[in-house]
Amino acid sequence: MVLLTRLRALALLALGCGAAPLAAQVSPGPLARAHQALEGPLKCTRCHGGRDGMQAKCLSCHRDIGWLAERGRGFHGSAAAKRATCASCHPDHAGLDFALIKWPDGGAERFDHTRAGWALEQSHARPKCADCHKPANRASPAGALASGGRSNWTGLEQGCASCHEDIHRGALGTRCTACHDAGKWAVTPGFAHDTTGYPLTGRHVQVKCDQCHLASRLRLARDAAGRPVPVYRPVAHATCTACHDDPHHGGFGSDCTSCHSTQGFKQISGAGFAHDRTGFPLKGKHAAVACASCHKDFTTPQGRRPPAASCAACHAPDPHRGAATLQGKPADCAACHSERGFTPSSYPLEAHQLSRYPLEGRHAAARCSACHVKDAAPDAAARLGSARVVLRPAFAACSSCHGDDHGGQLAVRVSKGECLECHSPAGWKPSRFGRDAHAGLTLPLAGRHAEIACRGCHGVERTGLKPLALEGRGPGKAGFVFKGIETGCAECHLDPHAGKFVPSGCPACHDARGFRPALVDAATHEKFRFRLRGAHRATPCAGCHQELAGPADAKVVTLIAGGGKLRTSRFAADTACASCHAAVHGTQFAGRKGGSGCEVCHGEDSFAPAARFDHDRDASFALGKGHGKVACVACHRATQLVEGVSRVVYRPLSGKCESCHLKRPG
């Protein structure tokens, strides 16, 4: 301390003697942490001294304070703050941890906020300083002027939307105080709905604003965040139906106030009361009931409003003896009946679909009484109630309701003849026992067989087939027989081959797609006694089997009892060449040594040339080298022979030279 005093004295002495100011000074104490960049004996002049004084240098760094002071805003813009110096509230050289603020009232939480031009009132008085003075709320330009790292005491605006969300999305402007104060948002002391074109009365007073001004029926715009913007004006209110659905669907006109008021829907007002306007309109047979039958005493609330929540309140005892339940709970009469009468039942199909037996297909069109029959037994009333109706008939199997129309023929099957194996609730016809199911039986349905109606084979009246032999049981009501059905081709189809191919059967040459074309091809023909080789492979079947030639009968009936005709086809064709091919050589080769058949000289590919004939080997006249180049027609000429038929003569021909050569050589 002594050293500090001496240094100060030396400095004053130097100044008093007219010497120049010292460039370096001795600091009276360390600077606050925010001013650490200014620490050092050579940096004092950055804040102290100079022509403009220290006040101007403070504002050169703290530009946000200068901005507020120039505009008279906030604490620093007040007259008291302008008269004071910065150092009066913000002294330095008090140590690193000094906050640089000497609060006028002894601390931030005790500061009189009125000095800043913004009194903290109502709900604003409760938050702590840091709840409002935070970077997120610094909406003023002063906030952008403040150097980084400094406090958040400046930069706040007085507009509500600078800190609070505008839940009206700008629909009512920016002056929130026109309706609200700093108390509660839900309370609007500055707004009265009575000042609008629609004063709120009765139950309307309890309705929340958003129920009307954010209603889905309004065409709501969206803000930048995608949130709906409430509509405050104009909002349609000329009629009640602008906001409320008309439960009467226009039946009583559009003026709801003729019966109702804003005190509540159930409080009826207005003249001309009709029972149809109550919660219990009189319909059906109720319309013919005398008022006194229900309203026995008009002097009591019970008499004015008799119980009508359930039918049982008036109709008793229970005609179903407790059996009328839905999902395990007792059901009121209205679940199955209407005011028109107890019969027919009005139990809806949609409700039946939720039961243990949903109605499908034809069941949905069945009358209720067809399944829920009346029991005529003497004890039925005691068991089922006075209505005697069976409400829960058995339904585990089709046979619970339906008789066996097939006379028990299918009882031996694994399904025990259950109808669903072949039929569906959509109807008995057509049967769903189709090709795939039939594949597991003796005769799979393939080709044309799949196109035949079930009754064509199994019906007792089947046309074109022999009568079915009934084994023990009758065909039943349906008239179908399932046992003893033919599976062999010849049992249903005529045999045009007269039994010639019985051992091999029809499948050897035909399939179920049709009788023609047959499956026989050249490869199959190899198994027969005449194999198809050469040009024979391209010959149509009817070329050899002439019984196949000619147009087919347009109405061929192939069933045994049919009246049509089939062309008999025995396939007994002669294998000799002459049976198909004309004998162009006549009898020239009859008795020839080595054979006289066509195959001796000709092959199966073509008639010419005679591929198997060798003149040197097979003829009595060898050609040799000289005659080998002579054309055949030079010796074998067409000559008039027998009965004017011109044929090429191959034999007998003379082998002598002079028979061809008239002159001898030389």
C-alpha cells in the first residue's frame, strides 16, 4: 500500500511540473474478467484519458447502450442514466469476478424495472430475470449491436410477440393488450363478445374460443409452420345450423329457436309443442297409444317424463325369458324389433355379422323365422318364454338346418357328407367340387370331360347314357348318384372300331381333349405291322384308311344311347403297294424271278428313280460301259399293248443288237 501511494505521488509530481503524461501507469487493481483484453500498464489509455473522455470510449465498444441512449429507450435512455457516468454504475478494477454492475437497488432481483420503462406487473412480476433476459428473446436491434459474450440485459422489446407465441397467428393484429393484460391469457379484460355482432348467452358462454374460431367447417389458412390460422371475422352465425348439425334433418325448419334456446338443447321453449320434437317420437303403433297409458300422472317429473330408455320399461315380462342377449348382455327389444310391431323382426344384418354365425351368401336373404322357428312343444313357453322362438338354433353343421338331399350316399366319406365340401352359402348350384377335387377320384376330369355338367354323369335323368343302378340307397332329393358311375371309355362312348382295339383301349390313340385328331403319329405307327417310312410319313391317314375320308357327320352322338351314327373305322388297310398305288406296269413283271412286287425296284421315298433296281444285277441284259450312258427311254418306249392302254415296256425286250441297231458298225 505504501508503494502504491508513492507511485501515485510521483505521477502527480510529474504532471505538476509540466512534464508530459506518462505512457505507462500503475493499475489500481485487476480488471473484471470481461475486460481482461484491456489488462496491462500500457493499455490504460484505451479507456482513460483522451479528448472525448472515458464516457465516449465506453460507448464505442458498448454500441447497444449507445443505440438505446440515443432513442431514449430502456434504462440507459432515461434522463437519470444520461446524467450519470458509466463508471457510476459500472466501476472496474475490482477483481476478475466483479460483475461490472453496481445495481442501484442492491441487486438484479431487487432492481425497480420501472426505471427501464417497463413495469413488471401481474404475471410478469413472477419470473426470474434470466427467464426473460435470454438470447432467444433479444429481438431488438440493440441485441445485434452488443458485442459477443456480454450480458443479455439489453435487446428485449416491449411487444408481446417478441417473447410470447401469437396463438392467433396474426389474425387479430399485433396489439395483444387490446384484449389481454399481463394476468392470464384465458382472461380477456379488454374484450367483450357483446361488442360483436353475436353476444354470447346461455351455454355459449362456456364454449372455448377455438371451438368456433378453429372449427373444421371454416376454411382455415396455414402459417409458415403449417399451423391453422383461426378465423375471427367473418364467422357465420345467422342460423344455429351454421355451427350445429340439425338432428331433425330439416324436419322442423331452420329456426331452431322456435323450440330451443341457448340454455340447452333439452330445454324446450316456444309454442306448438309436438311429441315428435321430444326425445321419444311416437312412431308406428306408439302413435295410437293414449297419452295416459304412459303419462299416468302429469303432476310429477316421473309422470311428465316416464322412463323410455328401454322397451322393458313399458313392455314386460320378457317374452324370451332372458335368452335375448347380445355379446353376453341382455338386449333391449329395440335391438330386434321396431315400433311397427314385434313381427317381422328388424334385427339388422350388420348386427348378425358380429354374432357367432355371420350370414353369408343365400343365408343373408333368408327370413329370420326360417331359422328362428317357433317351438310348438307343450313345454316351449317354460323353456323359451311366451314368444316360443328359438333364438339360438344349432349351426355347427349344415345338417343342423338342411336335410341330406343325397340320401346318405356321402356319409362314408371323411367329411361325413358335410355340405360345405361341395357347396357354399352362395347357393347349391353350381357345386364347387371341381376339377381339382375330382382329381382324387377314380376318373380325373381332363379335357372335354371337365366341360360336362355334373348332372350329365351323376344325374338320374342323364341323357344318352344307360340308366344308373341304384345301390341300396336312393338318389335323394337332389337326384344325384355317386356310386357305380362308369369310368371306362366304351361304357359311355360308342366304339367305332367294333371292338378291334379293346385290349389296348381308347387311351392308346385318343385323349380326353377330343376324338380327333388321334394321338397316333409316325412314331406310334412303328408298333403296327406297317411302319411308315419315307413318303408314307407325310401321307394323311385317310390316304390309306379310306373309311376316314369324306365329311364328318355334323351331329355325331358318341354316347351309347345316342341316335347319331359313327363312321366305322376298323383300320384294316392292305399293306401291299397295289392296294393303294395303281399297277402302271400291268402284268409285265408277273412270274419274274426274284419277285414281282413294287418294293423289288422302288423305295418308299419316291417312285422315280427306281432306287432298288440294278440293271446289271436284276435284268437279263447287262448295260456295261457302252449302254450305261444310254437313256432308259431310248430302249423302254411307250407302246400300244392291250386294250388301247399305252404302257412303258420293260419286259420282255430282245437283247439282240439288231433289235435296236439297224446297221452294223463299220
